[in-house]
Amino acid sequence: MSQGRRGRIYALATRTVACALVTGVALAGCTAEPERRPGVAERSSPAPRPSPAWDPSPSSVAAVGDSITRGYDACGVLVDCPEVSWATGGDARVNSLARRLLGASALPSRSWNLARSGARVAELPAQMARAAAHRPGLVTVTVGANDACRDSTALMTPVADFRASFEEAMRALREVSPKSQVYVSSVPDLKRLWSTGRDNAVGRQVWKLGLCASMLGAADDLGPEATRRRERVYERVVAYNAAMRDVCARDRWCRYDGGAVFAYRFTGEQLSPWDWFHPGLDGQRRLAEIAYRNVTAGGRG
């Protein structure tokens, strides 16, 4: 062994022993360095890229989606009531997500309700493009109920088409506003809404007009065919929620509600007194509470 080699080994051993004598605890500067061959330059490791931090206080809010976000039937018969929307409404009784995040005075200039009653997921890319033009701090998404609520189960949007439209909507946003955060609300459990409202005489009469016939049609029929029909709608809603969850998980600025709205047990007090299906005033308030908890929660989501 050469004299230089022995010297390097001796220095390394001395350093190791000295560190071991200091209370037996590894201290900064005492970690032994690997020996490098003469003439070989040390390579520095690249600094790890920090994970993006979710902002719990976005500066503006845009809402896209369907009648739930428009507050349909929440304060009048067969009309939109955007003032009580869970997402962007200004009504203090609901205390919408935007009102909680921005304050009431900021709503006219920093929140936009771009949803449309009756919209299905195929319309979402166009809505998202309009939202992107505002470059909002946060976009809320509620869609899917109308894709399952059709005249028959055969007309429900196929899951693959639903996923493709949702992916297209996210691309439309990212092309213009790559850092807007997205909060995705799960589709409510339509079967539970049927179970909750079917005992109400007014609700049953309104449902006969064709409201969500795939689930609400022949509301009193508990036979095997009607039961299978409702189960198919239920399964399709579950599949829609899974698709949105998966697409959202691939976007670093997207947060899915974890199925919170789907799992929420709406009672008669939270449903519209005019159709016993859409969220009423109290239902909109509950949706705002769920959204606020999810948007302001710590962590990536």
C-alpha cells in the first residue's frame, strides 16, 4: 500500500473515532465522506424540486357546472337562484365558498358563475375555457348529475365519454391559466335523494313531470326492474366520481372532495321545497361548508 493511500485511510479512521466519542450522536460535520479517486471531480446532487403548495386563500373564484351551482329551485319555482349558489352566491344565509374566501364586497369583481342549469359534462370544456379567460385563483366544478339523469338509463353518458370530456375541460383551463387551482365536487348520491324525497307528496307529483326520470321515474315502484334501474344510475354516478378523481389526481393544482358530497346525507330540510331533489337554501349552505373545508384544508389534497 502506498504512503498516500495509508495516510488517507488513517485520516478517515481518526475522523470516525472522533465523531463516535462525541456522546454517541451523529453531529453535523462528523459524517464520514466517501473516498474519491484522485482526479475525479465531485458531482453535486441536484436540489429537489419543491412540491407545489395548495393556496387555501385564492384571490378569485370561477364556478362551472350545472343547476346545482346555479342554485336552481333553491329560492323559487323552476328558476335559477345564483344569489344563493354554494359556490359564488352573495346571500349571507348560504355564506358561499367565494363569500367565505373573498369577503362579500369582493364578489362582484372577483367571482364568476359560469354554470348552466341542465349542462352535462360535454359542455364543461367550453365553460372551463370561459373561466380560464379570467385567470381565476380557484375554479369550482360540479358536473355529472345531468349525465346520469336522463329519460332512460340507456341515454346516460358513457363513462369513457365522461372521462374524455372532463380531461378536455382540464386541458382547456391549463392552456390559458396553468396555475389556477381546481376544486372538484363529487356528484351527489341520486339514489339517496330519491329515497329521501319519495315520501313527500309534492315531490312525487313534480317528479312525474320527468325530472331525472332514470332515477325518479315511477318513484313508488319498488319492483325488481325499477330497483335494477336505480342501481344502474347509482353505479354510473360512482363511476363518474371515480373518473373525476383519477383525472384530478394527475393535475398538481386540482383537488377532489374525496366523495364528500356523494356521501352527504341530505334530509328534507336541505332539499328544494319545490322539487324535493335539488339542494334548497340549507342544502346550498351545506355544500358551501363542505367546499370550504376541502379548499382550506392543509396538504396537497
